[in-house]
Amino acid sequence: MMMPLDTIFPFIAPDGNSYVGRVDLVEICRRADLPVDTGTCIAVHGSLSLFGYRPVRERYFPEIAAGDKYEYEMRTPTPFARGSLFRGTFRIDDVSLNTDLARLQAIVAVVRSRLPRARFLLAISPLVHDLSAEPEAEQGRIFPRILNAHSDHRVFFRVDRAGLPYVSQEVQEAYFPDIEIIYDYLINASDITPVSHGLLHVDHRLLDRGQQEMSILISCSLAKSKIFVPPFNKWNAATEEICREHGIELVKWEDGWKHAGHNGFDPAHDRYYLHEHDTTAEQIGAWIDAGLEVRT
């Protein structure tokens, strides 16, 4: 059933308190100059810490006194009923300093708008090649297109850039018009988990055990994660042993991960992965819609 434009979803605060006053997500988006669309509303909804974050409350809702309690509601400007039962995970690989964060956010938002219960793993690569001289369409990759899983693995060691995309002040200021809100709901949202994609994007089977251990432990530490997604989906017994020894979850392609570019979307399947640099929000939206239409 289609939901009317002004549908209100009551929401109970996580602290269990009763609240007075009313603050809805559409109003939060408007006051923060964010897009008033379903994806943004769901994204804001995903980080409940926003509503208890005093600087945000004082900045955007000065009419609420410091000691007042208030309730918050979720109002979506567009319906998303068909995909509301999907509870699977989208893994976005190769997130790095080269990633176009605006494009990444658009992809996350369009998935949220159709599949509000979806979760995301952002697989982060801290050491990447500088592709600023490449054509614009190639600059979001983490190594030149000419390289692949069959290349001499040592060429992947010749990196030029080091860092984490979501802690770059320059990127935040350039992309995030309001760091207080956007940083929280894009990076720290309850439906997003940063994970390791290795210190270097290289087939870890071609590294000795010590090299693998260094790559996995350092990258997990930088990503503040206990989850490792092996580059090229390649791993071996040593990878598994290292992860087990250090209490790290090893994400295995063999567990049913499907690439969004090579498989149709099926809401009954719960694991998909993609790359920001080789798709668009519009393409992902159309891909999900087609799968939901088939299942309707």
C-alpha cells in the first residue's frame, strides 16, 4: 500500500523517557539545509545520537530549552514500503582518499530510500595510488585500471597516498556543508560499519604470513574495526588463522556475496557488494527497483 506524503512514524527514544514537543526528520533536514528526501531522512534517523547532541539541538532548535525533553518522529516524503522487509547488507569496497564522497553518500542514500533496514559495510583501503592525473571517471579507483588480480602483486606496493577518507578535514569541509550533522549520520550512523580492506589492495595469498598479519592488524586498527574484507575476495589458510587468533571476522566471498554489477537485485538475498567508482546512485536505484518489481 502506498504511504501518503505526510505519513508520520512515531519513534520511541532509546533512553525510554517520555518527551514533550515534536521534532520530525523533515524539519531537521530543512533547518540544516539538507535535501528533503527519503534517503536523507532515513540517514538522519539512523543516528539517534543526533537528537541528544546538545550543539545540534541548540543550533537548529533554539526554541527547545536546554532542560526540555522532546520527542522525535520520522516523516518520509516518499514511500518505501516495498523494500521495508529487506534486512541484508551492502558492502562498498575500495573506500579511500580517492573516493568521491558525494557519490558515495548518494549511493547510500538511494539504497536507504528503498531498503530502509539495509546495513552497510564500508571497506577501507588506507594506502592507494594517486590517480589525480587519470580521466575523471578513473580517479575514484584505488589503483590504475591497467592493474588487476593477475598483475605482479608487487606493483600494488607502489602507492602515493595514505589516509582515511572520513577523517580528512579538507574533504569534510569541501563536501559536508554541516560537519556536525553530516559526519554523524554518514560515518557514525547505526547502519554503517567501517571495516578493513587491507593496508594495501593486494591479493593477500601472495604475501607471507608476517606480511598478511601486519596488513590485517594495521588496517583494522586504522578503521577501528574487527572485520576484514580481503582485497579481490582472495584469502588462504594463513588469513583465516590470523583473523581467528586476533578475534577478527573474515568476510568470505564464498559465504554468498554477490556483485551488484553482475547480478540482479533479489530482496530475498542478503549480501551484495559494489564499488563507488563504477556505478551511480541512479543505476543502483534502478537496479533495486527492478528487483522489487519482479518480487511484487
